[in-house]
Amino acid sequence: MTSPSPQPESASAGCPVAHDAVPLSGPRFHTDPLQLYRELRREHGPVAPVELPGGIPAWLVIGYRELHQVTSDPELFCRDRGQWNQWENVPQDWPLMPMVGAVAPSIHYAPTITEHRRHASVVGSALEGVDPFDLRRQSEELADRLIDAFCARGSAELVADYAVPLPVLVLARLIGMPDDGGRELAGVMTELADGGPGAVKAYMTYVDRMRELVAHKRQHPGADVASRMLADPARLSAEEAMLNLKDTTAAGFLPTADWIGNSIRLMLTDDRFAAALGGGRHSVATAMNEVLWEDTPTQILVGRWAARDTQLGGRPIRAGDMLLLGLAAANDDPVIQQALTGPGGRNGGQAAGGNSAHFAFSYGDFRCPFPAQEIAEIIARTGIEVLLDRLPDLDLSVPAQTLVRRPSAFLRGMTALPVSFTPVRASGGHP
């Protein structure tokens, strides 16, 4: 991947690593992130200096008000990676390069708000064409097929056996892939998410499959997201359609899988949700919303870049500085927590679905599109409900304190969720 040309000396000299910068790594980001964010807030305020791999400096925005300010002002805090004042210090093989984004624009990596809105219009319209009732039907069908593969054993590892493959299989159908292609895509995307030695090859396979899908749908359109994207009057090029399909499915895959896994973990380890194991739908929605507030799958987003010198949370931000969006930390900011603990708030018990003023899907123009949020919620809720309906005596097969989180400051999910249950017969589906 070719980096943009280095910025002028005045810009590239900005945002030096502060002497008190916090390395954005280490076990506490996945063992006890909320306590760590609270300590950062006490020591640094709402905007903390952090150090990325290779000594690359950035600012982590952990204040609710400050994150709202950054995400509400795409002109001042832009998505143009070419603005970054650290390119001369970033090696070609920098491990976070995929998070910074590709050179070619898409809905997630458009450098300007005008370009973003062009892509977002096409992607949003294509996703709005998804019938929620048909989506739930297909999610139920695929959930049953996955459960059929392990229900007679009396035990399963729900991350690998269920939470990870389910959203990929559903998303593959939505974009127009046959089920066989969805099963291959599940393996490819899991390999990519693991970030191991096979990740680069997996990424290339992923891109190839998206290109093949676009070429096929140009000749044989159907009632699917890819076909609607290609038929949109705004007319994305074939390459732009491929990039948007790739980025949309990638963005929906792991967060939805972790939403399923984190919600199931909460329901199996918290006595408040014990009744839901008998199929209680109210408790499922409550647990899912609590996860978005307190255990959100996307903890930190990269990134924004300051278009000019400014101030944020009392910090001097230089033109070209990178800002990381601390979604989980902002959700835990006392400013918003105090507003939610009274009557009618998140803990006030009035709304079954819960208060949705969280940053789990980010905010502003570059937030996760509303149709995508609805699709993720239907897949996750259906997956959890079908699992609890089919296996009502589901229980952890290991002590809760031994469960391991993914070792990442950016994403929060379980590496494994082993469970046991009374064996049942398959429903008749085929995994």
C-alpha cells in the first residue's frame, strides 16, 4: 500500500510523542478497559495522548462531549488520511495500516464529506432494500443450520461454532452470494480478523471474491444488495461497488459476531438475565443494549485528522494530528452516565430497548448507516433468540473468570465461549 506524500515540515513536526503518552497496547485494554479509561480520564482529562505501535503519536478522545464534537464536525476533524502529519514516520508494513484506510475511497474511507455522502447514498439505499421480515427468516434458517451441527453433542464453542459464522453467512446472502460462497467467506473473514500469518492472503481472497461477485451481478442482477448498488442512479464504478461491498460486510461482520457473543456471555453470567434462558425476549433486548453501553464490540475507531490547529478538551491539537474515537470510554463518561441513572434513563427501567445515546455505532456523518445498524440488530437478536429457544438450559462449561477476551485495544469480543446443554435432535436443517 502506497502512503500519501509526506506533509510539509511544519505539519510533519506536529503531535510529538508526549512524555506521558499511554501505549495503546497491553493486557488491561482487554481485561479491564473501563477501569483503564477511568484512570486515563483522571490523569489526562477527556483527550489523552497515546502512542501507537512504532512510537506513532495520536490523541484518544474519551470524553462524551468531546467525541460528540469531533464526530459532529467533519470539516475540522476530517477523514482525509492524506492530512496525517506522521506519514514520514509510518513504515509500509505498519500493522494498523488497514485501520487507517485504503487510498481508494469508499463509504468508510472517503476523504471528504461530499465524497462520503455520494458513497453513503448508494450504500444506504441498497441496504434499505433489505426486507426485515425476510432477513429474520433467513437469519433463523441459518441459525438453525449452525445449531444442528452441534446440538446433539451437548456441548459447543459458541464463538467459532455460532457467533462468528452466523453474521457472515447472513451478510453473504444479503449481498447476493450463494451459501457455498458464504461458507468460504466465513473462513476467509475469520482468518482476516485473527490477524495471523494468513491474514494477507485472506484479504486478497476477500477482495477477489467481491470482484467476482460484482462482475457476476453486472451480468446477472438479482434482488440483493450488490445488484441494487450497481443499479443505483448515482452509478458507482465496478471498483467502487466492490470496495463498498467489501467495507460494508467487513464492518458488519466482527462487531455483529461480538455483539452476539458478548450478549450471550452477559446472559449466562449475570443473574438478572436468568429468565431469558427460557426464551424471554424482553431480557434479550435489554442484554443487547447493555452490551452496547458497557461492553461494546468496537472500543476504538481510527480515525480523524485535524484539518487545522485547534483545541479539544483543553489539549492543543495540531493540524494533521490523528484522533482516535474512544467509543467505549465515552459511553462510560460520568457526564452521560449521570444523565442516564435517573427515571427513564438507561438504568431507570422505562424503555425495554434501553437508551440508545451510546456511541457503539459512532455518530455524525461517518456513523454506521442506520439500515446497517438495523440489519446487525436483527441478525444478532435473532441469533440469540433462536439459540435460547433451541437450547434453553444453556450454561457455561468453564468458570466465568477464565473466559478470555480478544487481545485488542480496538475490538472487544470473546476468543471462546464454551457451553454445555442437554443434547437435542437436529431440526432438519443442513449445516
